[in-house]
Amino acid sequence: MEQTPTTETKNYQLDYHGRGSELFGVLIINWLLTLVSLGLYYPWAKAKQLNYLFGATSLNNDRFAFHGTGQEMFKGFIKAIILFAIIYGIFFLFIYLQMPVIGALLMYIGFLALIPLAIHGSYRYRMSRTSWRGIRFGYRGDRDKLIALFVKGILLTIVTFGIYGAWFAVNLRRYVLSNVRFGNISFRYEADGSDYFWLVFKGYILSILTLGIYSFWWMKEMFAFFVDNLSMYKDGERINLHSKATGGGFFALMVVNFLIIVFTLGLGYAWVVTRTMQFMAENIVVEGDIDLDTISQTEEEFTDATGEDVSDFLNLDITL
């Protein structure tokens, strides 16, 4: 009888090699130069920080790399300032015309309109400027489709008094992540909005009833929800991600991080970031049957960092 060939399951090792002292050196210089330049150095500061964080992260002992530059981000920084200046200018114009309600409404609509543009632009830039073994990541989402998805989500969230927000968040994340590429590997996010709704609902209720104690286990469940629903595909093969983090692990991480920040008056931020990155790397299990040596370059470079800088102004957390 002819035997069916079996696919060998592979294990992949994700590590973070950064040190708090090294990151502190990067951050303290960034803070000082940003201060003395009245904020103009910020794009170069962010580029150096991302370069360090990505370069300290490895998959199978090969480091990731961030290729974005301060000059690229500075151009986006200026464009972002102009966009925000226009929105605030319209607001103050209506204040001058003694129509503050209309001005506030237009300002709010303007900021909402920037969110999908910031997400789209930031993912295009951040993915294009990230690589592993010289193979670039990429983002193939369509801006108009993302805007339509965002507008639909906002309207349904409003008319359902916030209930649809869970489905909106999952649908938005699914669209963005499912359009991320790593060479000829495609990403897929398979979360369900109803699962996220009950996860959030249960988390709020139990955190209140336990005076916040359950919040650490809620963090564990949220982390697992985001990680476990993300996978990668290539030519019928698959890589799965799985969280092995525990509520106790999150408790130890967050309490110690809080104490570091308090007792160092904020100067220990670099060690907090380092501990958090190491915790995430140690608690994400990556396994599947894709041979990483067969990944080929497919994505183009994209150097417009406007979306990246707009997302900073809006305080959006753009992560993979």
C-alpha cells in the first residue's frame, strides 16, 4: 500500500535580545535631542528607537531590521502637522464666527476621517520598511475599502450604542492583518466579533467584582485572543501562533513594571519596555510546516511616512 507523505512540523524560535541599559542609552539621547530641538528631532528619535527594537528581535536567531529613516519620517511629520493645522484652523474659524458647536463637530469628524488614512498609511510604511533575512514585509490593503469598512463600523457602533464596537474592532483588525505579506507568505486573522464581545464583557464585569484582581487574567485572555487567531500561509502550508502566557505571568510583569516606573521616576521606562518585549517573545509559540528558506521577495518599497506620523498624533497603536 502506498503511504501518504507526512508534512514535518517545524518549530520556530522567537526571541528578544535587547537590554534595558542599551535601550536607555538610545532613549536618553532621543529625549535630550528632541527637547533641545523643540520637537523637530522626533522623527529621527522614533526611527532610532524602532531600529533598535526590531534589530533586537529575532526569529530562528536571525534578526529583524527596520529600514525607515528620520528623513522619511520628518517629511511625513511635516505633512501630519499641516493636516492637523488645517483641522484646528477650521475649528478656530468657527469659534471666531461664534459657531463653536459646528466647529467642534467638524473637528471631531476631521479627526475620525484621519484614523483610517493613518492606519492604511502607517501599515504601508511600517511593513515595507521591515525585513527579515532581507525579505521585506508588505501591506496590500485598499485605502477606499478600509475607509468604507471604518465608516460602516462607526455608524453601526453609534446606532447600537457601542455594542457593535467589538465586531468593528475585529473586522478592522481582520482586514488589515489579512492584507499583510511577508515575502510570499500571507497573513490571516480569523477572530470572531462575538467571541471578542463576550471576552471584553466578562473582563469588565469580573475585574469590577474582584476589585481589579481579575484584570491580569483578562490581559492574558486578550493576549491569547490576538495571538491565537493570527496565522500565516504559503502554498498550502501554514504557521500557527499560540500564546502560553498566564494570568500570574501578567500579574508579575505589570506589578514589577509599575514599581520600576514609580521608584525610578520614569527613568526605568527602558527596562519596562525590555521586560515586556521579552515576556511577549517568551510566551508566543510559533509552529507550522513552512520552510522559511523558501520565502521569496514579493513586496515593493514604500517610503511615505505620513500615515506613520499621523498615527502618532492620534495616539494610535500600530502593531502587527
